[in-house]
Amino acid sequence: MKFSYNQLKKLLKFKQSPTQIAELMNLHITEVESISINAPFTNVVVGEILEIRNHPNADKLHLVKVNIGNETLPIVCGANNIAVGQKIPLALVGAKLPDGEIKEAVIRGEKSFGMICSETELGLAEKSEGILVLKASAIPGTPVEELLDTNADTVIEPKILSNRPDLMSYIGMAKELAAVLNIDFHLKTDLNFTETTGSANKTITALKVKVEDSKLCPRYLARVVRNVTVKPSPKWMQDILNASGLRPVNNIVDIANYVMLELGNPIHTFDWEKVGEREVVVRLAHEGESLFCLDGAERKLDNKTLVIADNKNPIAIAGIIGGEESGVGEQTRNLVIEVASFDKISVRQTSKRLGISTDAQLHFERGVNPLSLENAMARVLNLIQADSPACEILGGQIDVRGKLSPNTMPLRVRAEDINNLIGVNISLQQMTNILNRLDLPTVIRRNDLLIKIPSSRPDIIGMNDIAEEILRIYGTDQVPFVMPQISSQPFEMPPIEELKKRVRNLMERLGFVEVYTHPFDDLPRENKVKLENPLNQQWTYLVDDLQNGLDKLNINRAEYKIFELSTTFQDLGDVLPVEEQQLAALIQGKDAYRIVRGLVDKLATELGLVLQMEEYVHYSGLLIQLPNQSTVMGEILNLGDNKAQFTLEISRLFPYIAKERNFIELNKFPATKMDMAFVIGPEVRIGELQKMIKTIDPLVEEVELFDVFELSKEKDRSVAFHISLRSPERTLTSAEREDIHARITETAKTQFDAKLRE
């Protein structure tokens, strides 16, 4: 919300400048986002004419030298009433006038650095005869708005948070400033009006109101006013509306908007003649209904949208915008005045759903106090009656209400607790004075503060909130700078985080690059966690497999190694989803599948794991398990085209991972190495053959596959292994080497029909 400095000053009679008021707001109330000048013109200063010459290339133009205090500027001017020694208004380059911005110009070959202005050009009069001549005592360089009655104003725009609806009005902000400035402030709003038709039944006869859901509309006030005259609103009111960012429309609409700015209660007015059957119903819209709004747009409504309707159709979207058909226009003579409170969550959701934002909606989003509606209604009637003295205010007021909260809530806090929290020793009397200035009635009872929290301050619920109120008015700049007394404790990283850090380091050492993919996807699957309010249709579920995200990456490289280690989610029927840590990796390049298998073995060795690989029945790949367990701990997949991937469920493997790496003494005896190559059929799995070689004798230390290629059209393959033999007790003999070689050859032949290649 934007605030007129002039209006705030009128309410409080302070002497501070706009900049000083903004600084006080920043320090004690809320952040100020901007300060701007609201005037018919800007950057226009007093100039003194020093010299006048005829323009060499134009009979009706003059070359004028103008002193503006710190320099002299050449100006081209066509006025006839200029004279040397005159003080005139000079719009400098960059000045903003009602007709546009002044720029440096070349007129008939002569440069001009500004414009000497008339009253018309300054927006001060509809007609003028020549330039405006200022009083002779005016000092060159002085801003012209300081000399003229231009209604110039400063607009201050503070950032009002959602928990401070009381600041969304001139009265609310004036109360805060009065507390900061420590000056008396009493509400001076005139709420008096005269009912011109006596019986209270008059309004009830003229209008019926029904509220179908008191939770969405806790309270609804309505009045009927007849014989109004729709015309432009008074200039003082238009000035305040303009300064506050609202466009004047007519006296009725402007009065409603003015009261919203003044008291913080949005108000809507309907043309009584255009309310079908003179009946107002507050209800949810029906599917298929639509409304032509006051901004000229037609909006489709759904059954989540709260509307104000007559006996047939919606005539307004509750708390946001009215309908064009029932709006107040020049022909309107009879009014329905609505002052209501609507559920702030419903208003915000409707605003976002329909993509519409209004000043009324911004007030309702922060919360409108249902107990403040009478004053707003009285103020509207007061202003309408003052502007249209011949109008008739029907007797009685329609007041439909649900269960309302009490006007005040008691709160008792200890002054000692407040001082301990804020670190400043503020006396009980100072605290009481500050709270009373903030319209939080407070008395002292046995060194405690007994406070009545008004319903207009929903943000105050406990001692911490009271401490904040006291400290911000007392001044955060008054708090001494003291280093906190904090004992430093070593940070203990959770074991699973230690493991993730360890795995990341291992993957980077193995040549992988870590990536981060999106935690949402649109793949429906059993046990996936579905979001209640997804950001869009492509992000409906939480991921249950990181590999899906890696597959969607568009990497423009022939070879790469990437991995992600993050959280996956599953819905297993508990209150909260099950979260697990998963490692997913993707490789593209020559022999990708073989390299992936080797990397998984290397990773397992580094983590102290013994993994077992089983054939993946439905895919080209392997399932990763622990020995003698059926739980799947991961998988390796051959994707073809030199592409492969693997996943490991780190959370499931966590209990089996070695927490520490123990030092193993290096073997004192040398290894005996031999290479063996076999010809195998297409049905033989290389992993099974490698496993046989590894387990054939305890002296077999390591078996490494180093070559695979196809030999014939029948897809026979040649596979070759490096085999390392070693004993921890002695140097092996050639006889032991030959015995193991023979047993491997024989077993390969018997079990796999594998022939040894010589």
C-alpha cells in the first residue's frame, strides 16, 4: 500500500520531513520500499532571464540565457511576454511535465537545454497567456513546487507483511507513527450519519441477504441508500486516491476506496436496481458460471470460487472484484453497500487461480477484522450523505454473522523474561508506556504485564511477540553491541551424511561428475508420492528413482560419466513418505557395460562390501544383492549403444558398510600371474566363468577380465582373464601354478563347454 505523506501529516501534525518519516518507518515499523514525488511536474526550477536575442533562423523564436543558480543555460523560447530580469519556471532536461518529458533539443539550428513554462504546461491551469512570471524574490535554482500551490505530495510505499493487516490503512499507520513519535493520537474519523427513513425494517424489506458458508464469510453487513447523485468526487479525495495508487472513478466508488485506505476495510457498492429480486447470496460459484468483471475481462468460475450473487447469477467475486453489470455508473440512483469479511486463504487461492490482483484482495489476503465492519459502514454512509445531502439512508442494517472471536484476548508476560530475551534493561513503566501507545492496553501486576490483545493484532500470540513490539518502538539501534557468549562445540555429522560424503569422494576419484536433477516428475507408478498442490502438471510426483532424472539429461558429449546421490521417496501407507538415499550413475563410452561392472566392484571394495550379482531376468544386466539375501540393493543395466548405468540403495547398504578401513599388512611373497583365454558359446555368462576361476582354489587372489570379442557368425566369443596367484606363507612353485591352470581348464570345459585358446 502507498501512503500520502500529506495525509499522514494531516492526521498526526508532525514536523518531520518525508525522508525522516521513511527512516522512522524503516527503523521502527517496517521496511520502506520506495519514496517518490507525486506532483504535476518534476525537475522544474526557478530561472532568471539574463539575456534575450532574436533567433537567427526564425522570426517568432528567441535565444534566451537563463541563470539557474549554479550555471547559465541557453534556451530557445517562443513566448512574447519574456523580459530580462524576470524569474520564470524552467523545466530542465529530464523534467517530467503533464505532456511528457523534456529532452535536449536543436531548434532551427540552435541548442536548447530546457523549456520556459506557462501555467498550462505545468498543469496548473487550462489556459494561460504566455509564460508564468514568478515573484521577483525567488532564488534561481529553487524547486518551483516550493513556491507554488501545486498539491505536490510525497508517496511512501512500505513493505507490509502478511501478518500485519492493521498497517493496511492510514489510521493503522498513523497509530504506529504516533507510538514511534510519542505523540497523542485519537481517531478523528466522523462516523455520524442520519437515517432518513425511520423504521429498521426498511432495509430488510428493500434487500435480502443469505450467507451459505459462515467460515468463508464470517460476517456480512449491508445497507440500502436511495436517491444518490453520481458525480466526480471532491478534489481532496481524488488527490489522496491518486497518491495512494488508486484511480478516481466517481464519488460513490471513490468514497468506498477512500474508506478502505482510511480504515483498512474493503467496501463494495452495487446498483440496487441491478440486483435480481433484490436478493444477495454469498455462495460458491456453480460449475460453468462466468462473470464480466469491472476491468472488462470475462472470468470463468469454478466451485471453489466464493461469489456474491443475486437470485440467479454472480455479481461479484467475493473480496476481489465486482461485476460490470451491477457496478455503479452515472445512471445509478439507489445503492447496496457491502462491508464484509472473507476467509483470507479462500481469497488468496481464488486470486492466484484467476490470475487477478486488486487492492481489496490485498487487504483481504492479510485478514480483515470482522469486528471492525460497523465503523467502516458508518464512515461510508457519513461521506455519501455529506456528498449527496438529498440521499435517503434506509433504517436498519443487515448483519449476517457466524461465530466471531472476542474483541480482546488477555495475555500475561513477565518483564524479566522480555529483558532477558532482548538483552536490554527496559523498565516496567517504559514497557507499559510503549504498549499503551501501540493500542495494546497494559497494566502492571506484581512485576508482570497484563495486556489486552485486540482482534486487530492477530500477529501477537505470546511473550516473544510482545518483546518484539517493545524493542522495535524502543529502537533496535539502542541495543548495545555485545558478543554472544557461545561455547564452541565440534560439529558431529550424522553417520549417513558421513557415508554420502565418502561415496561422493569415491565417485569423483573414479572419474565421475556429480549432477543434480529435479526432485519431481510426472511418471505415475505404484507407491510413488503424489503432491496435493503440484507446481504444474509435469511435477506431480516426488521421485522414487534417480535414474529417471539422469536419463532425461541432454548431454552433448560422446563420452561421459555422471552420478547423483540424493533422496528418493516412496508412499508405503505411513503418515509420511519413506525417504532413502540412492546412488545412480550413467556412463557413455566404449565398453560402458564392462566398465560399469568393474566400477561397482571397485566401489564395493572401497566400502568394505561383499556384493553378489544375479542375472536380471527381464533386462540385459545384473541385480545387486548381499550374499545369502534376497533384498535387491541395486542394479546394473546394459542400455546398448555404448551406454550403461547402475544404482545402489545406499540407505539399505548402510548397516553393512565398513565404518572404518583396517590396515592389512602387505604380502611378503610375490604373486604369480598367468593369462588364460577361452572360447565360449553365446549362452555362457562371462560373470559365471569368472566366478568359477576365482573360487577354484584359495591361492587365486584376483581375476580380471581384459578382453572380449566375437569369433564367428554363431556368436562364439573369446574371453581373456588376468589371473593372479599368491600365498601368504610362501613363494609358489611352478607345479602349483600348472595344477591350478589345469583345474581351471578342466572345470571350464566341464561346466561351460569352454575351450582353452592356445
